[in-house]
Amino acid sequence: MDMRINFRVEGLSDLTKKLAALKNIEKDPRIDKALGRGGARIQAAVKMLTPVDTSNLVNKIVLNHEKMMEYAVTTNVEYAVYVEYGTGKLGDPTVPHTSKESWTYYSDKLQKFITTHGQKPAHMFTKGFAQAHKTAFEIVRKEVMEVIKNA
């Protein structure tokens, strides 16, 4: 007995093109730009959560394009870590700089000595990322789908 089954695959060449587009997606400048747009959303969220006194810190939270497909929201302000994690007994206890009970410093702004027991953590980077990472991911996902669709 001789049985034969014939079949035809339609769209195989389109699928091959789409798979090839995926193979090179990490080098696609459109995806890199989408990552930058997503990173800008995270940067904006971090800035919105940053406590403002002199505006120095909030104005120096930047989005750096480290290299292709790599962005970083960062700051070079030396006291940012203290704002992020807090200080003294009010700060995040897992961070070593929060172990002091109290300290005194001179405030140029107030023109007097101030004794403090610390400040609560703002967690602006941690919370900013948590708030905006899904939106950032969606921006990149849409661009990837567009690249595949047009391959």
C-alpha cells in the first residue's frame, strides 16, 4: 500500500526574514533609541520622586547612553546615596552609613548648628524604576514588534 501526503508551507520566506531580523536585533539602532526613550521615562520618574531643597540633586539626575543597547539613570552628586537610603536611625538599616544615632553640623543656610537624628530614605531610584520599568519595557517591546513586522 502506498500512501502519500502532500503539503505546502506558505509564508516560510516571510518567517525566515522575521527570524533573521530577530537575530540582529541587538544591533538595531531603532531598538537602541527605544531603550533610550524607555530610560527617559525611568529618569523622569526618579526626578519626580527626588526631594528638592536646592534643586542640585534633581537637576543632576541624568540618562547616560553607556554604549549600544545600554542606558543608565545616574547622578554624580555625592550625597545622593544619603537621600536614596536615608541616614542615621531613620535610614535603611542594611546600609552602613545609617548606624549613627545623631550628629551635629553647621548649616550655612540657617546660620546655626543643627543636631539631627537622620532622615528617612527617599528611595527615588528604587521607586522610580519600580514605577516606570513596565512602561519602558512596553516602549521597547512595541519597537521590537515593529522591526519584526517590517522585516
